[in-house]
Amino acid sequence: MPKPQNPKPNRVGVTFLVLSAMLALGAALAMFPVARAPAPGAGARQELAQVRTGAASADASRIAPRPIRPRGEAFQEKLSAKMDALREELRLIQELRRLQFTDPGYAVRLAENFAERFPDSAQLPERAWYQARNLVYLARFDEARHIAEDMVDRHPESPWSRDLRRHLLSHPLGLPPRNH
């Protein structure tokens, strides 16, 4: 019995056809001249002529574009400082990830340093997660609970906060498990 042919078109062929159609449309559109905006009225022409000659009225300042001011050294220094801070923030978070509970004491100190230096960081929930989990490994349950509660209150929609709520706040830490 002969094998039925696949009615689905070849992807390469379809892609070629679509690209060819787009190129043909672009070439066709390039042949037609671009429509121009209507000429301004007499009042606008006169005002524009005044702006061009430098004899502009007080109203003409709203038409003339403001000159572009080059960015100064202060801006460059501020931008450089922000970039350095961002690099340091990412370096600290990568160090916390690298530790992964191998040295809980050092990880807690690193996370505390991170919190002091970058209090409004976008990485704050992740930092709090590592800090709280390492505090649990050190059996410092009250501190871990405090950090978890603070993070859940401040960033309730963060996946890091949801994980803290699920694993650290659903059952009081340091107590034996509940019997269901």
C-alpha cells in the first residue's frame, strides 16, 4: 500500500516564501514617493523665518529646539559609581549562591554585609532567603524567623519570600514536628 504524502508544508519553503513576499513588498513601496506634510500657514512661516534669522519673538522660543548638552564628568562619575555598586552587589549574591550552606557562619556575615550595603537591592529577597536558611543551619531560629517574616511582609509576591513562608514560617522552628 503506498504511503500517504504529508500534507504539511515544508518549513524552509514557507519561510522562503514569506521572506520573498516581504522583499517584494519593500521594493514595491520604495518605488513610490513619500507624501509630504502640508505647508505651514502664513503665520507659522513668518515665525519660522524669525527663528531662523535670529529675530525671533518671545513666542518663538517654544518652537526652537533646545540645544543638546553633553554629559559632564559628574554624570560619568555617578554612572561609574552605580555600575561599580551593581557589580559588587552581583558579586556578593554569586558568593552566597556558591557557598550553598557549606559555611553557614560566613554566609550569614556576608548576607548581613549585603543588607547593610544594599538595603534597597532588587536581590534582597534572595539574600534574605540565603541568610534565613543559613541561620536555621546554625540553630538560630528566632533570627531566621524574624528575617523570613520581614521579607514576606516586604516582598510577598517574590518566589524567595513564598519559599521562606512555606518552609520556615508554616511551622515554628526548633519545635518537634506536628502529628497530623
